[in-house]
Amino acid sequence: MANNNSKTIKDMTFTGVGNLVRLLPTGTVFLFQFLNPVLTNNGHCHPLNKYFSATLTAICGLSCFLSSFTDSYTDSNGNTHYGIATMKGLWPSSSMVSSSDDLSKYKLRFGDFVHAFFSLTVFGVVALLDSNTVDCFYPGFESTGKTLLMAAPPVIGAVSGSVFMLFPSNRHGIGYPSSPSTDES
């Protein structure tokens, strides 16, 4: 009996870790990590660098937020299509929707807004506490705010991770890793 309980806990742990990986769209985070050192001049900013970096951060944050409302489905031919979740169902990105595809099961849910909020929060922590961003926008903060720089990411990560573990998202949208079966949204 103990083996059954430990297997359940182990499965829940692996599921939770898998949901943490899906917390942020990978392409958006990669783009930010790639462009931020260039746009912040490795933390030695001029006013133009600050505008570029702030624009990048805002665009990537918006992308993280909006990506929570995207999903995918597999049509009868096995092709994957992406769309935006609406109150009535999935609004597909292409006009090639067959009548056998039921997109109404991909309706917008309250959990989508919760996931969008936490994705934006986690991205904000990643972006605003990045060493280049700190050096660029608030250079004196690193020495005086060392405690915040060290404590905020794990705390936000733990809270967001707990929310994602307790309320997992079944969406497989743009920028998120896909799963073998995307019909379970």
C-alpha cells in the first residue's frame, strides 16, 4: 500500500515539474535572454539602450501573457493547428477547419487568466532581476537590494509553481512544448 501512495506522490511531483517547464513560452524567454545583453549594452546603458530594453521587456511580457490564451488541436489528418481561445471556443489561425473538428471544447476559462497573470509575473521577475537589466535601469540597487535579488525569484517561483501544480493548464499553445496528445484541452 505504501508503494502505491509513493508512486502517486512521485507521479504528482513529475507532473508538477512538467507544468513548471510550461510556465513560460520557451521562444519568448530565449529571445529575451539572447537580445537583452545586446540591447542593454551588457548593463552599460545609454538612454537609447534603456528604451530598446524596455520595449523588448514589454513585448516579451505581452507575449508571455497572450500565449496563455493560445492552444492547439490535431485535425483528422494528424496536422497540428494553433488558435486563440475565446468564450465560444478556439478561433483557429487557418481557415481550414473541417466540420468534424469540435473547437468549442477549447473555450476560455478562468484558469487561463490565472496562468497568464503568473506567467507574466514569473517573466517579470526573470526580466527585471536579470543582471544586465539591473545594471542598466537601477545600477545602485544590486548592492543595496541583494536580499531582494536573492529572495524574490525563489519565492515567486515557489508560489507560481504551486499554483501551476495545483491548477495545471492543459493548453498546448504557441511557444509551449507540445505533448503527444493535444485533444485533452
